[in-house]
Amino acid sequence: MSSSPLQDKVAVVTGGSKGIGAATATALVNLGAKVVINYGRDSAAAEKLVKTLGTDKAYAVQADAGTLSGVEQLVKATVEKYGKIDILIPNAGILPMKDVESTSEADFDRTFALNVKGPYFLVQKALPHIPRGGSIILISTTQNFASTVSAPYTLYCATKGAIDQMVRVMSKDLQAKKGIRVNAVAPGPTGTELFFEGKSEQVLKMIASLNPNNRIGTPEEVADAIVFLAGDGAKWVSGQTIRVNGGQA
Ligand SMILES: NC(=O)c1ccc[n+]([C@@H]2O[C@H](COP(=O)([O-])OP(=O)(O)OC[C@H]3O[C@@H](n4cnc5c(N)ncnc54)[C@H](OP(=O)(O)O)[C@@H]3O)[C@@H](O)[C@H]2O)c1
């Protein structure tokens, strides 16, 4: 097999400057793709990653991936730079720990904006630029498949439930009309800023103990599954949400 199976492919990763997004952008470049790394606020982190990956292979675009104008701007910048989008990864997301009683309208709107509205309209705006054989990979969560889940995941899981249904329905529509595959990965607890925020050592240990490997996953382990779905090795895989969690659920 070629060592650059994604040569000539163009990928867009929202929230591509950190965590799972950064590991995915890195893996895509290592397989030969050109990658647009979208980020929200921290331009230093995005520019540092672009420098590491090479300015001929990676390009940073600041845009709010939770707004219509932001996703339009991201698509426009990508098409101006590279002309098309073969691999679309709406990855940016937030995890406010909110049960139903403590959720404000602002929490609800902010979380649904980045986790659901952004991915939905990014797909819509990118579609005219995705050729046949293109691949869309959304990000769900293992929490949606766990037999028990704690109340503070209520708002987050509601948003990821919407992602699971987008995969189910859009995959059939876009395969039939445009030959584009739509899948998702559902990571388990993974060592990123989003995951570590606000958790004590004790809580981190307890979460690790729920996994049969007695540890949480790494962003690179999740990225490996995402790039599998991006490539031709997954050309007969569509409409699937793949759990990437070391066997936890
Ligand atoms: N980590 C886990 O345990 C886990 C488990 C299951 C699912 N997931 C999902 O995996 C995805 C990635 O999570 P992660 O843990 O890798 O997150 P992370 O490490 O916190 O990274 C977040 C990324 O999103 C960007 N971002 C934040 N707000 C943005 C906005 N409004 N517009 C554009 N970019 C924005 C950040 O850039 P700036 O810092 O510049 O704003 C950063 O690049 C999310 O959808 C999350 O729900 C994560």
C-alpha cells in the first residue's frame, strides 16, 4: 500500500488545533492529505501546529464553528486555498456538565450551537465542494452507548444524540445523491483539555477504572479510527457510528 494513501486529498477539521482534532490533522498530513485546521480563539496553538506539520500541508483558519457565518467563512477559505473538500470532520465540541435542572437557556443554545448547528450547516455549506467518494466524519460520544451515565451528561448527550441521527439519515441521502459517505466515531474518555477540565485526580482515576484497560484513551487512538473512515479502506462503510473506547461500551 502507498505510504501516502491520502495524497491529493483535502481535509477540513473543525477544532483541529487541539486534542482529538489536532491528532487527526497530524494523522491526515502523515498520510499525505492537505489539512485546514479550524480553531476558535487560540491562534498561537493553531499556528504552532501548522508550523510543525508544514505550511505547505496545513493551513489555519479562525472561525466560530458554531455559527452559520463561521462555517461559511471556513468553507470559503478552504475552497480559495485548495479548491475542494474531500474529507470533512466537524469535530469542535464543548462539554458543559449540566443536568436538566441546572441547564440555562444560554447553556443549551451555546452547546447545541457548536455541537449540532455548526456540524449540520458545515455539511450543508461544504457539500457543493465535496466530490464523489468524499467522506464526512462526525463526532459522537461513547456516553450515548454506556449502560449507565451520570446526570451532568444530560445536555451533552442530547447534542451527541442529534449527531447519531444525522449520521443515520444523512448517510443514506448523501450516498444516494452524491456518493459521499457519512460516519461518526464515538470516543470514550480521551485525554484532552475538554476531558480534563474540572476533574480531580480522584475522579480521573475512577473514570479510568471503568475501562477494561484501566486507563483513558489518547487523542491519537481516536484519530486512527477517524483516518480509517476517511480513506478508501472504508469505502463500503457508511451510516456507522464506531465506538472507539478500548472496549468500554
Ligand atoms: N475528550 C473526550 O473525552 C471526548 C469523548 C467523546 C467525544 N469527544 C468529542 O470530541 C470532539 C473534540 O473534543 P476534544 O476533547 O479534542 O476537545 P479539546 O481538546 O477541548 O479541543 C477543542 C478544539 O475545539 C476548538 N474550538 C472550541 N470552540 C470552537 C469554536 N466555537 N469554533 C471553532 N473551534 C472551536 C478549540 O480551539 P480554541 O482553543 O482555539 O478555541 C480546540 O481546537 C468534541 O466534539 C467532543 O465532544 C471528546
